[in-house]
Amino acid sequence: MVSNSRLLSGTDALVELLLHQAEFDKMRGLRTGGFVSGYRGSPLGGLDQALWRRGSELKSRNIHFQPAINEDLAATALIGTQKVESEPGATVEGVFGLWYGKGPGVDRSGDALKHGNAYGTSPHGGVLVVAGDDHGCVSSSMSHQSDLAMQAWSMPVLHPVSVSDYFHTGLWGWAASRTSGAWIGFKAISETVESASTVHPVDYPEFILPAIDSGPDGLHWRWLDLPGPQVEWRLKYKLNAIKAFAQTNPIDNLLVPVSKPRGLIIIVGKAGLDMLEALRVAGLSPLALAQRGIAILQLRLVFPLSSTTLSLAALAERVFIIEEKAAVVEAQLKHEFFNIPAGRRPTIIGKRDSQGAPILPDDIELRPELLAGPVARWLESFGIDMPVPLHWSELPSTSIVDLPKRTPYFCPGCPHSSSTHVPSGSRARPGIGCHFMAVWMDRQTAGSVQMGGEGVDWMGTAPFTVTPHIFQNLGDGTYFHSGHLAIRQSVAAGVNITYKLLFNDAVAMTGGQPIDGQVTVPQIVKLALAEGVKKVAIVAEDISRYAARGELPAGVTAYPRDDLDAVQRELRDIEGVTVLIYDQVCATELRRRRKRDKSLRPTARAVINDLVCEGCGDCQTQSNCLAVVPIETSLGRKRAIDQSACNTDLSCLKGFCPSFVTLEGGDARKATGSRNA
């Protein structure tokens, strides 16, 4: 399958997985196609870029990548792929599909994903639902775990152990999906999919089709299949088919065989690697534990639990389940054994011990040092000593230590440094995107809602406050994803709000990707007015292009950036919904474009004459730019422009200062000598 050892990231492994499935089908004489759709978002923020980079290879294997404008429409497209097999004019025997999205995208797509799973896959198709789960809230508005939602939809869930584990687990998932008619959840947590690992050569698996009970009307997509209770009845047969497939084709593995285990440790996904690391540090191995009657089961099929897992648990006296976040496996196992007589029922612990006391946290990511103590105490009950390093056994200090902190900030030249200002006396609310960072700057910006709900919370606040108006920041990517509906809702409610649409011409937060469709400022203007917005105004870095094109409707004016405050004051006094479009390209994306196209490079640069500079810092205040840096001189602290960081936004020139010099036609001098000198 993998012809030679390679270093792959989790994101790259997902792309490879698609290519391997196409090759796997070809080897077995199946003429299939592949289809990928979803919406970017950390930890899957770079998957679309990885797919674009491998576009020619995907195309050569008849794999189509179509990014969607949001996650639920992507899921709907995947429903369509499973209808191909029954289409009269089909050019392939089936389509294997892959949906992707971060945890909140799973949540918002629940209806579509639930429908897809219930109505089923085709026998030669199959769907993987790749959920980018940010367990630690590293780059999300809140942490998320998709297992519970998928379980509620009766959707089977796989949790790969590592990057190299993606291949076998993914191929197993598609094969199980084809057999059972179910869509298969595939957890891609941040710590795995955003990591890299050496992947060694492996062979393609041989899957054996089990004998299954398809129920009264089958498991797969069919038509006529009108709404009715039979759709829900079918879900039970699908889950039973998954169990049968798992029994014939085991996906969970016992690290070292133990004929009659006294104790069983069930490890799930990345948390299992944490536990194994804790054992390694303590000088223990799975083999050493097996010799003492302790078995370790590495679980990949999180839901439903396989008969192998249940049988092994039944043999043990005590079971310890190690899984990150909520007790998904633990709850199922306890449910299975609840009514078993006490003498035949194992003692099952995980998040809590047998007396109900907490053992492992269910609200944070696990680490080896968090697991070492609980595992050591559990093993001690079997007479096994597990040394715990002193620095792991000591409780962390609860006192607040005043350590330096590096607060995330706008890039040099970022449009948000200017666009997120509001007039005196006004308040703003943030949205999803880089501009959220305005909340920890002096911008009178506070609050948070889900992506696509920007400004709609004001509809619930406005009737009960004397505040007459707010500004709502909204990125152009979010607008195209779902934010336009928020504007429509605000118009329908008749609230007083100004949507500040930050048009940056790129989805900056996930890598500068283009918006997945055609959207221009004139289009947004016309649509907003057609929806009933009272007034639309544009503030732009370069207003000349609007005058030249003449594309704006009557009454819509483009203003220079210096007029931002005045334009905002005018809009906030208009009753109803107004829209201000702030048009300036993302500074980091503009920097990339300049590297690719020299014609885009700036003709002017700003420098500061430190002999004239008095160090007042007004240039920094006006521009909010990180490229304006302090320097220490014999005459005290002055300011300078870090030319290597500067993106030539030139907002620093607004500072009231004679020390600035503008150079026309020059370029930043490159550093000389070795970087390592």
C-alpha cells in the first residue's frame, strides 16, 4: 500500500488514503470514483490545500474534490454520491466519499449527516465522515468531541491511534460502510492530524464479508424510501452489521495475547499512546504486564463496541478504560454489563472509580503524567509496582505565577488593525476569524456566538437595553459560509445594527485559501440592498478601482480609509440594518502574492529617522502595527520600522510625526552573511 517509508502529516495521510482506496478498488476489479467535500477549519484547516496540491493525481484516479461553501451542504453532496450506483446513466460502479469538517461543522451538519447515515450508502460506495476534533480548544471558540453526536445518530465511530494508523483504519471504514450501509465517523483529533510521522510500507488488507442480517428491506440506499419508522428500524440492523464486520475483520488489537486476563486496560486513540508512554517511563512494557495477567486492548472502533471487546472484558476481573474527554467507551461497556450478576461482572472504571470518585479528567486533554498516578494505583491492586517520577506525582501549584505571556496579535499591515475601530460611544461584537483578536485590544469589542450567527444575538438583547445600536464584525469567508443569513434575520427583525463586513479576499485564518465560490464587493452590495438593508457604504484602501469600474448601485459610495470614523458615525444613526464593507486584502496573503508576482510589489516604503524621532509612539497607536518596533538609542527609546516584517500598509504615516521618510522605488535591504553566524 505504502511502497516506501515516508514522512507524512495527518493531513497528507488523508489525501494518500483516498488514493489508496482508488488503487485498492482497482486491484479488486471495481470501477469506482471518489468524491471529497467539506469545509476547512482547524485541525483540518489545510486539507483543501493538500488536496489541491495533489489535484492531478486525484483526477487521474477519478477522485473529485469539490469544496463546499459550508459543511452541511458538503454532507448533502455526499448523499448524492451514494445515489450514483442506482442511476441509469452511471459511469462508475460506485463512489467512495469523504466528508470533512471541524467539530462545530459536525454539529451544524447534524441533520444532513443524520439523513445520510439513515438512508445509507451504496454497496460499492461508502462514506467516511472525518471530524476534526479540537479536544483542547486550541483554535476553536470551544472544545468539541464529535463521538457523542455521531453515537446519537447511530453512526459508527472510528478513532485511529496515529498518522500511520489512518490507512488501515480508513480502508476498514469504507469497507464497513459498504457492508453495513452506514456512514462511518473517523476522528481526526488535533494532536494526530496536525502531527507528522514516518509511515512504513504495508500491504493492502483482505476484508472478509460476513454473513449479516439485512432486515426486512435491506441496509443500503434505495428508492422508493419514503419517511417512516422503517428508516429508524434500519439503523439497528446497520449497527449489527458493523459488529459482524468487526468480528470477521478485527480492527481492535490486543497488544500482547493473554489467555485469561486478571485485568484489562482498554486504550482509545491518542490517549492510548499517552498511557504507553507512562508505562515506558516507569520501565514497564505491555509484555511485562501480560506476564502478570494484565492485557492491553487498543481500541479503534469506539462505537459500537465489537463482540471481541465485550468478550475480552467479560474474562477480566477488572477493566480500566483510558479515553480522552467524555466516557464514550466506558458508558457503553457499563451498559452492556449492568444486568450481569455480580460474580460474573467485571469492575469497570475510567473517569470514575468503583466508588464514584473521579480518576481521570473528562474536560481536558490527557497526558502521560496525568495517567501515571491512576494507572499505578490500579496496577498496585494486582501487586504490580509502577514507579511514578517525582515531578509527575507532585500536584501542580495552584498559585498564579506571573509569567510573561505572548498575546496573539494582528499581522503587520493587517486590515483589521484599522477596520475594527469603532467611534467613541459605540460598541462592537466579534465574529469568527482573525478579527476576533480585537476583543483583547482597546476596541470596545466583546461577546461570542457560533459561526454564521453573527449579530443575531443582538435581536435578543436589543428589546431590553437602552443601547440603541451596535456594530457587528463579519468576515467575508463567514459571510459566504452562512453569515448572509444573519444579515437577513437582522433585517427581518428590524434591529438597529451595522454589519462591518471585512472583505479581505482570502480565508486568512486557515492559510489564505480563496473563498469557495464567486463573491465580489459589488455583488455583496447589490445582495444586501435587495435583502432590505437600509444603506451600504464601502471603505477601501484604494477607492480608484470603484470609480473606474462604475459597478456600484446609485447611492453607494466608496470612501478612503481615513473616513472610516465618519462613515461609521453616519451609519449608526440610521434606523435599521446597515452594512459597511471594509475592502483591503489580508496582509499576509498580499505578501504571498507579491512573492509570486513581482509586479504587485510596493513602490513606496516608510522608514523612521531615529535622530528626529522623539519616541512618542503615536505611529504605533495610529497603525496598531507590529512592524513598528522600539529601539534603544543613546538618546533613549525611539521607534523604527522592521522592514522584514512590514507589509507596506503605511498606516503608520498617520502618526503625527516629522521623523517619517517615504522612499519611492526602493526595496528592503536583505541581510548578508550566514544565518548561523
